Amino acid sequence: MNGRVFLIACFLPVIAWAQSFGGLGSKAADEFATPQRNFVFDFPTDHGPHPDYRIEWWYLTANLEDPAGLQYGMQWTLFRTAVAPGEEEGWSSPQVWFAHAAVTTPEAHFSTERFARGGIGQAGVTVEPFRAWIDEWKLEGPDMNSLSVQAVSPDFAFDMDLLANGPLVFHGENGFSQKSAEGQASYYYSQPFYNISGTLNLPEGDISVTGSAWLDREWSSQPLSDDQKGWDWFSLSFEDGEKMMGFQLRQSDGSHYTSATWIDVNGETQSYPDGAFMAEPLEETRVAGRDIPIRWRVRLPDRDLDAEVLALTPKAWMDVSIPYWEGPVGISGSHFGRGYLEMTGYQ
């Protein structure tokens, strides 16, 4: 068994929990800490890891454009997940790290992944200065307002700089983001105000790009209920400077649990409970043997939002150990702009 196969064999059950959330409604999470209402965030500490919780991520997506006006997308994500709470040095650490990186072009989608054990220095996060890394992939800077991000693979690479021009925003009840009627939840905040610039290294050569980026931070131990099978997550940035995060969790009976956050140009937010945000698939395409929605109608009536969201590249499939769809989108209708869409749990 080669090294990569061995890592996947060891980590796959944990990765499946983390990425598909299969089993995260089970009692196996009882030994871990769980999110509670009225949590008081402590920065910069909370930019770092929370090893008493079962799953956590640092999730960066970017909408990019080259000098000719062609659009691209970029993703860099570091996941931490655990087989038991707490941290230890060396190989006895119960923490497992893995990462995804991707670039989407108008014609193609490239993706790759990395795996690491905790406790041996191969991957981790520190907060002063901020550094999140796995091998030579890294997201780092003096603080969360000014960062650089790099990833490399045989097919692509990128090296980008980010500068925040707005505040952190908190989803749900001041960062307590409920995920089901039964009360499962996560802690969830974002930095959706990054300007980003740098270079994509693609098979056709180096491409200089600029654009906007969105960083999600989330951690939990039991975020989904037993009857939820996947989600559709939208981060949308509109031409007038306002933004919206919205998600729906698909339930086995065909219903949905939804949540949304409206973000104004100054970073002030309004959160919306289950039922206020609606996402309806309008068109599907066959991707990796699955029927994947690539055109959506999204609505938030309280904000007069009634727009179509269309994938830049329909086949933006993340061909990783637990696969999913993730890519840049365009927005038209009542609002215009760009954003990102993630869809998990499609069989």
C-alpha cells in the first residue's frame, strides 16, 4: 500500500464525517464540545484551532478576472477534524488535517488535496502572526486583515495577496449558526471583504488576476441532524457592494432547512431564520455520474432579492476523496454580481 493510499485508508472515515457530515448527527459526538448560544468570540485566539470540537475549517474562495476580462475562481481550504477531543504532541495526536485547492477557468476545473497528521508539524494554525499551513501550502500574514495564500499541484498553482477592506461578519445569532430544527449548530463567522490579486499558474501559462475573496470560519461537533443529507451554500457579492450568505440543508423528506445573512456595504448584518431564504434548482447537468444543479433561482423577499445564479463552469467538480461541487457563479435578475456555490451530498 503506497503512502497516499495508506493515509486515505486511515483518514477516510474522519474525512467523510467532515466533508459529507455523514454521522455528525450521531451520539458519537457526545465526547466533544458543542456550540452554545451567547458565545463570546475572543480574537485573535478564535482565528486559531479549537481541538475540543470535532470539525473546523478555514475556507477561502475568490472571484477573479484577468486583464482581458475573463473570469476565474479559486479555492483554498484547510480542514481540521478529530477522532477524539484535545491535542497531543507527536503521532499520538487525535487531530487530522486535510486541505483542498482548486482553480476554475471558463473552460476547465482543476482540483487537488493534501492530508496530514496533527502533532508533528506537518499542518496546523497559529494566530500571532497568523499562519495556516499543510506542507508548503499556506495562508499567512501579520493578521487576518493582510494575508498571502499559496498552493501548488502538478496541474496548477497560485500565489495571491489579500487585503481586507471591511469587518468580520457573524452569522445566525451573533455567530451561533443553527443548522436544523432540532438545534444542531456551529460557530460561524466570515471575512467577505477581501481584495485579492496575484498569479494563477495554469497549463497555458501564468495569468495575472484581481478580484474579491471571501473567507469562512466555522467549527462544530454535531452540526447536522440525522435526516439531513447535504447542502447548497451560496456566497453572493452584488454590484452595489452588498452581500449575502445563504444555505439550505436538504432533508430526506424533500424539505429544506435554510438560513441567510444579509451584509451591507459597511459590514452591518441582518440574519434570517429558516424559511426566509429560498433556493430552487432550475437546470441540471451530468457531472461525474451525478445530476448537479448549475442554474438556480434564489430569493430573499425581505430584501427584494429574486435572482438567477449560474455556474461559470458547470463541471466544477472537486475530484477529491469525498467529492463535491464547488465553483464561481454569476448573478442576474433583481441583483447582479458574482459569487461562489458549494453543493454536497449529491449521489
